[in-house]
Amino acid sequence: MSGLDQIDDLALPHALAVMGAFHKGAAALPEGVETLVMLGPREPGFWASFTQSPEYCDGLPDPMDRWSRRVIDRLADSLGARAFFPFAATPPHPFYTWAKATGRAWSSPVQFLVHDVAGLWLSYRGALGFANRLDLPPTPAQSPCTDCAQPCIAACPVDALTQTGYDLSTCHAYLDKLAGQDCMTGGCAVRAACPISRSYGRSPAQSAFHMRHFHK
Ligand code: B12
Ligand code: SF4
Ligand code: SF4
């Protein structure tokens, strides 16, 4: 029998953390899964840890996805769980819907998920599915956006990501320009504007890595 604290302890050496969990019913889950535990980068420190890994150093494609598979598959084996990943599944596993079911992530005014600890820098590296119902701690009563001045809404210099949606072509066009290099090296200005993001301690080098992948 695993508890969330035990899972968090096992994730710690890999600079991963439990970002939330829920029981079947809060959202649909694959057959045989009663509890889903979602894992994401533990900050500060995730980038320093990941860049020591064989996957980062071998120069082959998709190092973070390959790292996630190796580490989270092993965690799943040791806990008697099933691993799920936000990539390489067709159709994709519904991580956005699952995230909201944890009660620790909400749709922000700009639609991206906002998390109680990671803010708009939220991302998931995988999830663990358990056949039994784990005890789960209480979650925040409301989204942090309720009592926020909402700087995310006006943070994009070209209004590509606002309350009215995400205009991908405007975003990508800006990222090709000199002015867009701030987003390329420091990450999306909308995600960075969130006060919770600012307290999360994510390395700009990690944002730059994802931006290079997003805007090849
Ligand atoms: C496809 C996809 C994209 C597409 C979105 C295309 C589109 N117009 O919707 C693109 C390529 C644009 C994209 C971009 C990014 N994405 Co993305 N993406 C996904 C992915 C792989 C699949 C989503 C999906 O269709 N699922 C299938 C449906 C059936 O399931 P669902 O998720 O429950 O469906 C819900 C969502 O689609 C949601 N939704 C609807 N409209 C939109 C629009 C946006 C922008 C989002 C985020 C969600 C969303 O509503 C659905 C119902 O609830 C998910 C991972 C996953 N497996 O879910 C990540 C995911 C949503 N993305 C994520 C991230 C981190 C990013 C990037 C920030 C990556 C980066 N550069 O660092 C960028 C954003 C660029 C930026 N400015 O920084 C995170 C969430 C982060 C967050 N705070 O919201 C996820 C969960 C992946 C992860 N590893 O954690 N992404
Ligand atoms: S800036 Fe405020 S409104 Fe926007 S996602 Fe963060 S907490 Fe929510
Ligand atoms: S990456 Fe930059 S241009 Fe694209 S949505 Fe974010 S702030 Fe706007």
C-alpha cells in the first residue's frame, strides 16, 4: 500500500514531485485504475538534476521524454502502479482534464493550466495509476486566479495568448523576430507573469529548452 508521502519521497531523488492526485469519478480513468497520481518537476533543482542524466548527455532526440519514461516506469514498477505519459500516446491521455480533477490545477484566464505551487509553469512528466483507492489530502478551496490582479491576461507582447484564446501563428511569428528572443530564452512571458510562477524557482534554461522544442 502506497501513500502520497511515500510516492513523493521516491520521486524526490529524481527532482520530481507529486503535483496532485484524484480518485476515479473526479474524471474518467483507464480500466482498472482507481487512483491517479500526477508527477511534475520539483523546483528549484529539476533542471540541474535532469542535465546530469544519460538521456540529456547522449545527444539523441527527445531527451526529456526518454528520461521521463525511464524514471517513471521504474517508479511504477517499484510501487506496483501503471505509468502514463503526456506524450507518445494516440490519442493523447487527457492530462489537461486529469490535472483539473486533482483540485490543484485550474483553467487560468488564458486557458493554460495554473497550479497551486507551479503557477503557469506547470507541466507534467507522467502519472501513476493505482488499482486501489489511496488516501488523498485536502485540496485548496478555490483557484488562485480568484484573488489575483490577473497580470497573465496582458503579458503577451503581441496578444497571441489572451482571454480570447491562443493564436499560435502570431506567437510563432513573434518568436522568429529579435524581440521574441526574450520568450525563446526565458520562456513565455504570459507564463512568467503569474505571481505563483515567480515563486516556483524554475530555471530559465529549462524554459529555453522547451521553447526550442516548441518553436523549431
Ligand atoms: C496538443 C498539445 C499542445 C498543442 C495545443 C494545440 C491546441 N490548439 O489545443 C500546442 C503544440 C500548441 C501546445 C503547446 C504547449 N503546451 Co501543450 N499540450 C498538448 C497535449 C500534448 C495534448 C492536449 C490534447 O489535445 N489532449 C487530448 C484531449 C482529449 O484531452 P484533454 O487534454 O483533457 O483536453 C483538454 C485540453 O485540450 C483543453 N484545452 C482546450 N484548449 C486548450 C488550449 C491550450 C493552450 C491548452 C493548454 C489546453 C486546452 O481542453 C480540453 C478539455 O478539457 C497536452 C498533454 C496531454 N496529453 O494532455 C499538452 C499540455 C496541455 N501542454 C503543456 C505545455 C507545457 C505546453 C507548452 C507551454 C510547452 C512549452 N513550450 O513549454 C506549449 C505552450 C506554448 C507557450 N506559449 O509556452 C502542458 C500544460 C501546461 C499548462 N500550464 O497548461 C501539458 C499538460 C503537457 C505537459 N507535459 O504537462 N500544447
Ligand atoms: S497571473 Fe493570476 S490570474 Fe493569471 S494564472 Fe496566475 S494566479 Fe491566475
Ligand atoms: S511565447 Fe511569447 S509570443 Fe508566444 S504567447 Fe507567450 S508571450 Fe506571447
